[in-house]
Amino acid sequence: MKFNTKTIHGGQQPEETTGAVMPPVFLTSTFAQSSPGEHKGYAYARGTNPTRTALEKSFAALENGTNAFAFASGMAAVDAVLRLLKPGDEVVAGDDLYGGTYRMFTQLFEKYGLVFSYVDMNVVGNVSSAITKKTKLVWLETPTNPLMKIADIQAISLAVKDINTTILIAVDNTFATPYLQRPLDLGADIVMHSATKYLGGHSDLVMGALMVKDEILAKELHFIQFAAGAIAGPMDAFLALRGIKTLHLRMQRHCENGKAVAEFLKNHSKVGEVFYPGLESHQNHEIAKKQMKDFGGMVSFKLKEATFRFLENTKLFTLAESLGGVESLVNHPVSMSHGSIPEAARLKIGITDSLIRLSVGVEDIDDLLTDLEQALNV
Ligand code: PLP
């Protein structure tokens, strides 16, 4: 199956008893047994639920994995990956991460004895140099949130596995989605998503996903999902599955609109730097071109002045947390999504007060550009 078919049919079968084309929402916590341990494959809904199973099969198909797991949030999915490690283990992570991931690493897991180092993953050699005998996991985002930096997944995977084949490589693929890039095909071991974003696509749920291609890793992650319990509920699983069926259509338009917005901003006198991997001026444009099918709908930029005035005056771009829905959103990373990163750490990598992040939706591009122009001129 090609990708655009997989979004609709990947891992899906009509429901067994009725032939329902969409899986019913199995709102049940438990399943009848004919004798202790004798059941139809489902025992207790923390372990498995048929609606979640349908979604997890779709997740696996999208990323060319063998298994996938749906969690209560993106952060619960990150948490499950970190639970594969033990005190003393080291993690090499990108230096530009979603603020909540950084917060989880520094404020939750450091106290359990995990050791994190942060490197600029633009340069593959930075990753190799940070690896020690204790490194068990490399964690990367590409494109990064919010600076849209690109890491070469294949080159990093090869370099890391060359040092030690047992080090796991996990990629947060939230910004790109499997429509644009599939990290498991490029050598990664684990793909993570905030399915809250493009996979769900309609800003109506909070969910996380992990996809893998190795059966042993799949068993370990399923055990963690079951034992720690941060599962996605059946109603959210249904909504995510419905959203995924139009992922390819939405992404195509997000990419078209994202490119037009980036070009518009680049040529605007009130705008400073624009961060969009589709621009030839982007420092990793060539890697992005090699690794991604297109460049997505996320665009960050710096305003020369009056940042808050702009943020308060967009009309179609709603000022709100989150991204990846059909509607356009605008975010101020310093006070919103990345507020938990200490000032010195964020300034070091360029997350300044004038930085603005746009999630460009699928509205008519003329209306979006008109909105940006009027907000820039207030
Ligand atoms: N990873 C990225 C790149 C994100 O943007 C987010 C949320 O914004 C997360 C992870 C966390 O996901 P969630 O909010 O679904 O817990």
C-alpha cells in the first residue's frame, strides 16, 4: 500500500461481528471470560481495548512499524520510553526540544538518576562525541520545536549504531508526521508522536503514540503501557483514527500554506529571521530536502519590534498553545510552549522574546496572508 492508502486502510479491517467499517467505540473497562483466563483476546481495557487496537494498527502502518502504542498524551509516550532505562543510564538529546520534553528530562527523570546531555544535532559529529559507555538512548526532534532545526536521522542513526548497536534512537516525529518522513525507515528504533497535533488533526484530543519495528522492544513498551497505565481512552482512539484518514490531504495543504506564509514573512520589512526548512536560506535546507517529502506547516520567525501587538491582533491565527490542527494558531514560545526552559538555556539557542511560532492551518491562503499583514500593520 502507498502512504495515501495506508492512512485510510493501514491495519484496518471491518469490525468482526457487524462489518462496521469504522471500529465501534468500545466503552468498556472489562471483557467476559468463559473460564478463568479464557477470553476472546481482551481481558481488561488497560491492557487492550479493540478501538485502541484498531488505532495502534493504523499508527504502526503509517510509520512502517510492526507495533504501536497509544498513550494518554505525548508526554506519557515520552515517559514510557524513559522507563526503558535505569539509574545511571545516559541520554543524548537535541538542544532544541519541546519545552515539556526538556521539563520531563530535567525535573522528573534527573532525580531518578538518568543523566542527560544536550547537543546541537545539526552536526552529526556532536552526537557521536557525546556518546559514552553509559549512553542508552539518543533522543531527537526534527524539525525541532520551535526553531525548526533539522537533524539528519539516517546519518545520526548510522553514526550511533557504528559506536554501539544497542543504543536506542528515538525520534519525535510530531512536526513532520509520517506523511513527510518515516524515521524507522531511516534507522531509528522508536518513533514518538504527540498525536494531539497533526495525527489527530482537529484539536479535539490529547494523545501520544510510539511506533517500533522490533518485537522485543514492542513487548517491553507494551508492558510499560500496561503496567504504568497511561493509555489512550477508546473515544479518543476513535477520534484519532478518524483524523488519520485525512492526514495526507491535510498535510498537503499545510505544506502549501506553510511555504506561502514563510515566503511572505521572508519578504516583509517588519520581519527579521524566518525559520522554515523549505526556504533555501535555511541552514539545513539540503538535509530537509533529502529527508522530507515536503516541508510542513510550522513556521517560526522573529519580529523586529512590537511582538505582543502582533500576537494580540491576529484574527484567523488564534493565540493558543498546541499546533497541527486544521485551524491556524500562533504561539509565543517564551511565555507559552517553552516557558519551562530557563532563560539562559533558551537564549543560548536563540529562543528570544521576539520569536513567534505559527501552526499554519488549511484555510484559504489569501485569508491567512491578509490576516498576517493586518496584524503586522496594527
Ligand atoms: N513533542 C512535541 C514536538 C510537542 O510539540 C508536544 C506538545 O506540544 C509534545 C511532544 C507533548 O505532547 P502532548 O502535549 O500531547 O503531551
